Amino acid sequence: MQFRLMRNFIAVAEELHMHRAAERLNMAQPALSQQIKTLEERLGVTLFSRANRRLTLTPAGEAFLNKSRVAIAMTEQAILDARQTARGEQGLLNLGCVSSAMFDSRLPAVLRELHAKWPAINISLMTGNVQNLYAAVQSNQLDVAIIRAPLPLLPDDLQSRPFTTEKTVLALPRQHSLAGSAALTLASVKDEKWISLRDPEGMGLEQYFYDVCSGAGFQPHVVQNATDVPTVISLVAAGFGIALLPASARAVSLENVVYADIIDRLKESELTLVCHRVIRSEVLKRFLHTLEG
């Protein structure tokens, strides 16, 4: 059934006057009368009573009016949804990140801006280690992932973009003899027991940690591994050892943990964005545009 007939019927039903309805619709009255007659013939019911030269809705007309309004509203919403989705103004963004990325101020700020501009965009957030997030982008479970360098060699269909960099700090138990130091060298803690992330070989924060220690001339004695930064900090609080962490980890405040800056001029820890080279998701395009802004 043509929605034009349904819209015209609603106008007549609301006006209960054919001439006023025709003026409202900016059409000739005879043409409108014919359309209502055509609609009644298609439905096989009488929608209007025309007794005493007055239009009133029949019970069938009342029922059809209620559902017609719903149908028109749903159709208009469907059109709006389709157009907004095509423009990337609504939809779902499947975003993955390593746990420490949420401590860095940039990611929450970008998500806040995205939500403020396009509140109809929903975000599904997945956290995990570097390898799992990388694999999830490859399999299209994620639209984009924010992971810590170094990365594995990317296949041709994926691309990486710098997201942000940050300095690193040392996390120490409060009772540690060096806990009162505002800044330390790596050489001063080279013989300590260390806690590290458990990342795949050659990837992520664990590889960064080993690279930095190698550059300082020592091989760290790692006594514990953990799957995420909050767990590493909890192990530091328990007194198992110390850890090298992104500076944004200071956001995790535990009673028995203190943070110290590093005097050495270390390469900063990098957060990198990984997504497919050909971007089909309009919502992802909005997210990337927000980053660029």
C-alpha cells in the first residue's frame, strides 16, 4: 500500500472535513476524495461515515487510523535511521584496547567528544592483551584496537596509526628502601625483583620493558607476570617486586604503591591504533575523524 494514501487518510481523519484536509495537503478536493475512495476499495471496508453531509470515522476507520500513525512513524524513523547510519551518525563501534589505554587521558577524552557529538553511536569496548586484540581486528570482531608497541608485522590488509606516547615510571612498594625517591635511574634498580606483563614474544609492553632494560645494560630478574596493568600494580602492592609502567598508571592509586619518575632518557611507550586499511564502517570514520580533530 502506498504510504501517500495512508498519509492523506490521516489528514482527512484529523480534519473530518474534506476541503480543509485538501488545503492542508495542498491538493484538489476531488482528487483527495477519489484517493480516500480508492483506499476504502483496497481495504474492503468503509473508513468514513458520510451521513448528514458530515464526515465521521467508522470503527474500522478508528482502528486503521491508530495503526496508520504507528506505521508512518516507524517508516519515518526507519528512513532517519538509514540516513544517519549511512552518515556514520549512529551505529556500533567495536573498540578494543589494552587495559592501560584507558588510564591515558586521550582515549577517554576522544570517547567523550564522540558521545557528545553523536550520542546515537554506541561503543562496545573490549580489553585484552596485544595478541588477542590484534587477532580480533583481523577477524573483524573489532573495528579498531589501541595496543602498545612494538607490534608484529602487519598484513597488507591492516594499517597502524600513532595514537599517543607517554613516559614510563617505576612502581614500588611503599616499604621499599627507594620509595621516597622522586626520580630514579634504571641502573639503581637493576638488581631488583621485577613484575612484568605477559605479552606475546616481541609485542607490547613486555617487549618494551625488556628493550629498555637491555638498553640500560642489564637483564631484569622477572619473578611474576600478569595479564594487565592493574594486576601488575596489585602485585607491587603485595610486595612481590617493582614494575616499569606507563606514566598514566599513576591513575591507579593503591595504598601500598608509590611511583617514581625515571631520570634516564628512555624511548616513550607508544599506543598505536590498528584497523583495516579499507575502512567500510562509517562509525569508524567518525571515530578516526574525531582523533584527527
